[in-house]
Amino acid sequence: MAITIYGIKNCDTMKKARAWLDRKGIAYAFHDYKVEGIDRAHLDRWVDRAGWETVLNRAGTTFKKLDDADKAGLDREKAIELMLAQPSMIKRPVLEADGKLVVGFKPEVYEEAFAEV
């Protein structure tokens, strides 16, 4: 199973997700937005599957620091542009595993996603 987990190295939620995968002995590739960036194709695919409302991290500091004008009138296109400009606005982690997409980390959701591993 090819697994890639996307996020930021020092994010606490990322640390929990990676620790969970490590404890289960599940091999994965880690893609750090801060180092490698993220492309439009990934964001389009994630937003198509999970919805921009799920992929955009509106609870994070980066989003909260935006001007009200930048927060107003959010839609798919504006959300993707914000995430391209500042990848730390992408909810973390995003996990892709053989056609599965999991946004965020909850141990019970990971248990279900990897039940057959």
C-alpha cells in the first residue's frame, strides 16, 4: 500500500498521526508543505473529494490572521488560492493511501482506514 502523509513537521497533530502510523508499523512517505510546497493538482483533488470546507483549516493561526476581506466570500476557488499561497492553511494531516483520502487525524478514523493492513 502506497501511503503519503502531507503536513508540517512540527505540527502537534502531525506528530500524533505519524506516531500512530509508526506504532502500527505502517510505512509512509512524509510530504512537508513548508519544505516541498503543494501543487494545484493535489488541492483540486482533495477539495473535489473532501470539500474545501474540510481541507481549509479555518481554526489555525494563519487563517485567523488574515484580513477580514480575505476571509469574506470564501468559495472553492478562493480557498484553493489561499492554501496555495500559504500551505499552513491546509488542515493537517492529509493522508492518501491507495485511493483513500483522510483529512485530519482521529485515531478511530485511522483504525478504520487501515483495518485491512
